[in-house]
Amino acid sequence: MVEIERALIVDVEGFEGPLDLLLTLARNQKVDLSRISILALAEQYLAFVEELRKLRLELAADYLVMAAWLAYLKSRLLLPAPETDDDEPTAEELAELLAFRLRRLEAMREAAARLTARARLGRDVFARGAPEPVAVARIAEWDASLYDLLSAYAAQRQRQMVSVVHVRRRTVWSLGDAREILTRLIGRMVDWAPVESFLIPYMTAPEQRATIKASSFSAMLELVREGRLEIRQSGAFAPLYVRASPPPPEVADPELDLDGEGAA
């Protein structure tokens, strides 16, 4: 019996005190707390405190206060209640209040036990690792009036209409270039030949054909004026034919002729 009573001194989870001792004694009766005998419980508590005082003189004061209060309650339950008009609670009310406090402590312990039995994070259950990336969709919403829309459309049209024109520099034949080339070709002009037959090797780029023909025609006119070239055309818009001008006929020296006749 002494070993059991010593075990009742220690409690865990911070529920140490006389009320815990009363609850432990009430459990030993193995009855429902709502039907427990407060008188028997008081007798057990007083017997425990008396036995404990023989072993430990430094018993806590709250245990002694509870023992004195239970002794007072026991006397009130055993003796008939005096007829008084004061508002002091009766022995039955005090016993019911003690039973209520024991039931409340029992409920708190059961709730604490259920919380302790639950799975703990990091021991029984584990949180997930790095969270999955969340796809963020951005949707732009514009709030504009009809005037704003028309103004924006007009500004956009104006920006599209304004364009920068870059004029590419054309490669042209100068009159000197055409004259130089035609002068080299005069030596190969044995008979009449179309002009384009001589200019085909130079008209490789389509955009240069007009300038080659115009410059060549001007150069040919100058060569005709100088008597180095002849031009022939059978009709309007007909192909042009050219040839080198024949050398002029030799003119006899009259003095040589007169000398010859005198000698004869």
C-alpha cells in the first residue's frame, strides 16, 4: 500500500496537485464520476495524506488545504445541516461542485491524451517537399471608350502611312565609257552588223540596258560626225546597223602628173 501511495505523488504532463490525487483515488473506485461517493473519496484522501505525513514532513501546503477542506466537507455530509438563512452552499452542493471539477479534469486529460495520440508532423507524417511550379496566366484587359478606340486607330493608320523612301543609286554608263568601248569595237566591224550584237556582253543586268543603249547611241552619233562610223536603219523603230567608215580615196598629186608628162 505504501508503494502505491508513493506512486501517487508523481504526475506527468503538468497535472500535479491535490485535484489530480483526488481524480486518481476516484478512478480506484472504478465507478462513474457522476455517481462517485464523495464521502468515501474524502476518507481515502485523508488516509493518504496522514500516511504520507509519516513519510514526508515537507508535504505541500495545497495538499493540506485540500485535506482540511475534505475534512470539513465530510463533517458537513455526516452531520445534519443546521437551519440557517445565509447563502452558504449546502454539503450536497459542495460535493456536487467537487464532482464537477473532477469530471472536468477527467475530460481535460482525455482531450490531452487524444491530442497526444494524433499523428505528429515530422514524426508520423511528413510534409511534401518543394512545391510544384504554379503556371501564372496573365490576361490583359483594356477599358476604353469608342473615342479612345477611334483615336488609337487613326494614330496607327498615320504611322503606317508615313514611310521612308530610299532611292537606290543606279549604275549608269557615261558617254565617255560608251565612246571608249565603241572605239575599241570599230576595228572588228568588217561589214554591217546590228548594234546590239556588240553590246550584248555588257547588258548582263536588266536595269542597265536602258542606260547602255542611250549612252551608246550618243557615242555613235559623235563617231559618225567624226567620220569614223556609219549608221544605217531601214525604217522607223528598225534595228540599227553600224560599220566602220571606209578610208577616204587617195588623191593624185597634180605636180607629179605634170612632171611625168614633160618627161615623155
